[in-house]
Amino acid sequence: HLSKRLQTVSDHVEPGSRLADIGSDHAYLPIYLAKNHIIDYGVVGEVAKGPLSNAISEITKENLLGVLHPRLADGLAAIEPDDQVDAITIAGMGGNLITHILEAGRNKLSGNEKLILQPNVGEPVVRKWLMKNGYQIFAEQILKEDGHIYEIITAKKAASAVTYSPLELEFGPFLIQQRSSVFIEKWQSEIGLRKRVISDMQRATHKDDVKIAAIQAEIKTIEEVIT
Ligand code: SAM
């Protein structure tokens, strides 16, 4: 049984995909996909020994060592040409780390793979990397689970360059269109965070008016998007 977050990530993995799940920890996502015969080949990448041994014991317990290949590696270094990976999932990390993994592993990307990314924070950084590297975002989800709000971004290399506006990069090209209730909730709480920062700054001895004005402008932008 997967979390709603990982279930939503897994929904984007097409049947028959040759998957690489990078930063897999317990390997719950690839195990679920393999057990349900959605994939019959998966690379399970982990940079840390503890999580890798968790992955190995879970995969062994499920009798899936012939299907899932756990590897100790930093980011996309887990992927070998023979794997012929055509789907990569990177979930449960910050957007900066996901971007770093993609950037450092660019030589491992054939350009044919679907990227399914679930940053916990810093989604705009991920979208900017995708745009800069010629990817097109073709699906986005936002969901709430256990009090946390998560976004999932799916992308593929585009035939020609795709440009996203600053608002699309910040809020998500699909999410800003859909404006779901979870999306509104997320950005309402982002407004709340910014208002608290401003009131703290206004109480400070050396008040930074330029910074305060910049945050007020952000609040105005968010309000315009969600109302
Ligand atoms: N992907 C799972 C999920 O979404 O539930 C596990 C997320 S867990 C919070 C993040 C995992 O990423 C950790 O096990 C960590 O060791 C691993 N990790 C961090 N940096 C990594 C890197 N450069 N390469 C591979 N794995 C990495």
C-alpha cells in the first residue's frame, strides 16, 4: 500500500517502462510497480548505504531481485546504457537536490525518457531547469497528505524549445490553470508565511524597506493568481 504521494507519482509510470527510481530509500515505489506488473525492469538508485540496505531487504522480501536492481550510486550514475531506461522518478527531495541530480547526470539522459519529479519544496527551480534544458512539462498534480502539500511534475524532451512565463515557472503551467482547492490552500499559506516575515521585519531595529516591499509585491502576485 503506497502513500497517496507515491501513488500519484506511480500513476505516471507507463506500463512496460524501464524505470530508474533515484533516491529510492525503501524502494516502495518500484516495488509497488513491479508487484503490480506495471514494470518488469527497474534500477533502484541510492547514494546512502542505510537506505540502500533497506531497499535490498524489501526487494529481497518481495522476491523481486530479478526485476529490481538496487545500486549504490550518486544520482543518475546508477543508470547504465544497457538499462535502456525510459522513465526516471525522483521523489521526496528538495527541488535544488533534484535539479542538481539532473544537472550532474545530464550525460545519462538520452532525451527519450519521461521525467517524473516530486520536489518537496523548490518546485520553481525544477521547472526552470526543465525549460532551460529543452523539456516540456505535460502534466502536473498537486495533492495534500498528512498536512503536507506535494506537487508532481512530469516532463519530456520537446521537439522544439518551450518557454514558460515567470508566473508559470513559479506556480506551474497546469496548476495555475486548474487552480484546484489544494493549490489555493498552498498559496494562501504562502501568503501567511510572507505576512509573518514582514511583521517580524517591521519589528526589527534595522528595517529593510526594500526587502519588505519585495515580499509585499510577492503577496500581491499570489493574491492575483488565486483570486
Ligand atoms: N523517493 C522516496 C520517496 O519519495 O518516498 C524516498 C525519499 S527520501 C526522503 C530521499 C532519499 O534520497 C534518501 O534515501 C537519500 O539517501 C536519497 N538521496 C539523496 N541524494 C541522493 C543522490 N544524489 N543520489 C541518490 N540518492 C540520493
